[in-house]
Amino acid sequence: MPSLLFLFALFVSMTSAPLDGLALTVKQAVLRVDAVEGPPISRLDLKPEDLGFAGAELGNQDNQTTGSFTGVDYQLVTRAVSPDKALAAFDALRADGISLITVISDARTLAMLADQGGEDVLFLNAGARDDSLRDADCRANVLSVSPSRAMLTDAVIQFLVWKKWTKILLVTGSHPEDKLLADAYRKSVMKFGASIVEEREFKDTGGARRTDTGQVLVQRQIPVFMQDAEEHDVTVAADEADVFAAYLPYHSWDPRPVAGSAGLRPVSWHPAHEAWGATQFQNRFEKLAGRPMREEDYQAWLAMRVIGEAVTRTGKADAASLRTYLLSPKFDLAAFKGQKLTFRPWDGQLRQPVLLADGRITVSVSPQEGFLHQVSPLDTLGIDQPESQCHAFGN
């Protein structure tokens, strides 16, 4: 009896666009731009050297499985550079004939690369979460597989509203990215009818966060900082810079659950996720990389699979043709989240469920039951078309 894998590949080869008997080469790259960062609060959060690259390699292997039957050769190049060398690295990739580039970077660097690349290059954003990239500062040559901040904050607030924990104490960090995240939470709270009863800002004064002394200071500092808060159901932390949020559980003055940047966290992927065939997927990644899958790995895997699916269905590998197909109603992708993923044609954002995890298990998955939308429940997460200021996609 033929294997299921063989039958699947045979079906794909029969339903994909004809390749006229010629081998098609698809050259892709993952460009990871590593900014200088301080150490994380926990050594468990130290970034592996192959962060993102391992996920891309698994995605490329998946593409090669189908490509071996359809006459397509998928080639992958990975580069890790500092921000000051990002443009030079991009130019080198273009010189090698690569026009399909997945980028793991901050929003500013991605926008700079997109402006340099022009319409002949298709960028897959697998890192930057800034809402501006899906709004007024969007680029026509950038499709985002990473969820936006608005999608993540909507996912959290939907769950809190579903739980009827609607009185929120919002604690924000003092860094620019923290303020952007806090603004996304304010919009989500207004969008779903919750209320922020009080806001507090935790100022980053530096210090040794991972030393014994640092822990003692935090254990004394956090309860005092959280004292005398307005009556609230839950504390929501906006700490994208990873300064204080991890200390809020068990250190707060009032015994309240914590969500956001600690406690119940919104993520694109989590190592404990097992539903919808994810266990087998997790096992394959762990066999390849020797570690659990992180969000950047999943997002890079998504980027590879997005391209692989588009090439299989169109028989083409140029940026313009793939972009047109990906934004069309014909495209969808299964990605171990219980629903097929599609791109929003008005801003290039990949629709996807958001996992809510507490560190050991997947607590829930948003969108939550009861949050309805005229097109897709997934569009209850993030910037919807009537709100969008993105005009680069012609909408």
C-alpha cells in the first residue's frame, strides 16, 4: 500500500499548476537582525543561536517534501547581522538572486529594507509586531506572518471579558515599546467593553535583575509599588522590554491574576501546545533543533510554508505572482491552530488564532466564543478593515 505521504504528494502534484516539465528553483532567505539587548529576567529566556533559523529549516524541509514530487527545488539561506549591517546583507542576498526574504527584526529596520527592496522583492515579516506596519506605515511588499500587538492585546482582553474580569489595573513599562503595547491594550479595552480602573508606570532604573540582590530588591519593591491600587479583577502588564512583569505574580499587594507580559501571555506559538496535530509538529522540530519551538521559529516556519503553498498552487516563484496569489481568496494554510490561515487583503496581515499560555499549558485560544464578525471571527483580532489606515494595498 502506498504511504499517506506519497498519496498526499501525488495529489498535490496533480492539482498544482503545470511546470512544463522544467525544474523550478525557489531561492529564499531568512534575515535576522539582532539588536543589542540586555540579559532576560530568566536564563530560560536566553535566545538560542539558531532562533528562527531552525523553524525556517523545518519549513524548508516540508516544502522540499512536496517539491520532490512537483519538480521544485527550495533553497534556503540564513543570515544573522547587526542593525548597521542589515542593508548590506540585504544587498548581498539580492546579488545572489534572492527576492523572497523573511525578516526577523524591529519595525524600523524592516521598513528600511522594504523601501530599499521595492516591488521586485517580497518580504515576510516574522518578527516585528508594530501596529504601524499594518496601518498607516504599511508597505505593499511586506506581508506579516507575525501577529501584531493589536492582535495579541485583543486576544487577552477577549478572554478577560469572557471571564467577566473587566476591571483592569494596567501596569506599563517606561520604554518606548512598552508604551506602544500599553496603547494597544487601551484600544482593546475600549473595543471589547472592559475598563481600566487605574494605570501605573514602572520606571526602569537599571540594576542587576538576575542576581540574588536583584530578586530581594524586587520582592520588596513590587508590593510597595502595587499597594493601594483601585479595586480591580486582574492586572495587565505592558512590559515588552522585559523589565518587571515576570515579578508581578506572587509579589503584588493584592491577590489578583496577572495577564499580558507575564502570567497569562498571548503568543503565536507555545511549546506546550498539542491540539490540532501540534504534538507531532512539536516532536519533529525538537528532533531537528534539540530544543522546544519558540515564537520566532514558528513564524519563520509559517513564512516558509506560505511561500511553499503559493509556489505549489501557482507554479511560479517571482515575488509579484506570489504576492498576488497570497492576497487572493484562493490562498489558505493549515498551521496547527484549528483554522486555516489567510491574509487580510487590506494590510497584508496573516489571520491567525492567538494562544494564551501560562508557561506550562495552553489556557485558551482566541478569538473567544461569542465574539462575532461579518467576515471571519479571526478579524476580531487586530486592526479591522474599516479602521485601517493602510493604503499601500489599494483598499
